[in-house]
Amino acid sequence: MSLFGFLSKLKSSTSPSAIEHELLEEACRKGECHVIDVREIHEYAAGHIPGAKNHPLSSFDPAKLPTDKPVVLVCQAGARSTRALQAAHAAGREDVVHYPPGTGGWKARGGAVHKL
């Protein structure tokens, strides 16, 4: 799926700023997005979505987000990723969404986690 196709799927979902589990799972499997975990380093190390990169909210800078694919922000349960999403949108990034259930929701739905 192209960048445009991925974003089109997101925009047609129930919340255009959030990604649903099945779409995130598919996007991760196909390498169609960057997953950015905004939890602090120790939380990220304890278990994160495989392939996710760590950009802690305490030092979050939307200008440092990758630009070659859509970005999905995640935290533990959605609050911090919502704040990071607001910052990214305020910086003009239209290709950034978040995964509201967070890493906890990912694990609860059977998603694997990687530990450092």
C-alpha cells in the first residue's frame, strides 16, 4: 500500500487521528509506517511494539519524526501519545496519528512486545 493509500484508510476510519488495532498490525507487518513510542526510556526498554523507536514525551520534538512514511505514536494507554499527536499536528504534520490503546492495549490484543 502506498503512503496515500495508508493515509486514505486512516482518514476513512472512525477517528482520522487514531489508528485501530487491525490497521496498525497490518501496517507494522507490511512496514508501511513508523511506530514511535513516546514513553520514557525505562518504560520502552521494559517492552515495546517490535520495530518501534523511542522518542520520549519529556523531550519530544515533532521536527525529529521521520518523514518518509506515516507515523503512529504510542505510549502506555493513550494520554501521552495524544499530547505528542497534538504537538505534531500543531507543527503541521498531517501524517501522524496515534494508537489510543497504547502498548497495554497492544499486549492485551495478543501483540508481541520486544524488550531491551
